[in-house]
Amino acid sequence: MGLLLLAVFAALSGPEARAQQLRVAYFGETVTHYGLKVAYEYPLISRIKVRNSARKEFLLTPGLAVYNHPDNHVGLILSPELAYQRTGRRGGTFEVGLSNSYFRYFLAGKTFEVDENGGFRRVKMAGRGAYLPTVSVGFGRDLSIRKNRSLAWYAKLNLMQQRPYNASSLMRFGIECGIRKPLKNK
């Protein structure tokens, strides 16, 4: 366990550390259920094509999203995402990703269950957890390439399938619109 922690620390503090970024975004599950997503972007593999100066990267982007479905529930999504991102020579970005997310929702209002004496007992933090495999596609612009600002904006569409949902599954979708900010200057 100690060796694993040492390897993770070495990977995070190595020469690639300057490419790590923080993502902060509006997260809307089915557009009307508003929320926030925060993620940490870490490049696993990064290549720059000499021919057209395009940067191609495979990213590990663990994130946490919270959204509110008014008068129904508050959702929490923990998503360790693997993504491919291409940044063109003018700063335009394209991204596709996969994630094996964990979804937990907490019901709004008071929830009760029958106790062993036939009475009612309040259930605190009532809700349920579910597996939420996700596929995403996004685009954006890296402003550090043409405008010399260490900032980028992006928008993503997430297609998610909640398993279980009652006796089967439920397709969900969400949008992300946010910024990416390097953690260290280049």
C-alpha cells in the first residue's frame, strides 16, 4: 500500500504535473435539474503532432457532480472518467469519454417506514445508490493557444444509464458547461 501511495505521489509531482487542470462546470441533469460539477484532469498520455501542432491526450478525470431535482431528490454522481481529447492548432478542443459512475440520490421531504411494532419510523437520508455507466462527447476552446490566457471553456453532453431503476434501467442525459484551469502555470 505504501509503494502504491509513493507511486501516485511521484506521478502527480513529476514533469507532467504542470498539465493537470481543475474543471468547474454547471451540471444539468435533463437540463432542468440544475447543479455543479468539479473534476480533476490528469493526462495519462500526451502527444503533439509535428505536422499540424495538434495535441492528443488520454485523460483521467475523476469528478463529483451534485444536482437538485426540485421536490423529488438531490443527486450525487461520483465519476472516474477516462477521456480522449484533441486540441487543434487554433485551440479548438474535441473530447469523448467513458465513465463507470456511482449515483446516489437522497429523497426530498420526510420518508417513513414501518417499524417492528407496526408504527412509523423516520428514515434519515432516504434514497438509493445505483451504477451509472456514462458516455460523453464535448467541445470547447483552449484560450492559452491564441489569446495567451491560462483558461479553457468546454461543453459536454453526457448519456447515462441508471441501473437499477425500479425493475429495469433508466436512460438519463446531462449537460456540462464550464471552464478548465491549469493548477500550475507553464
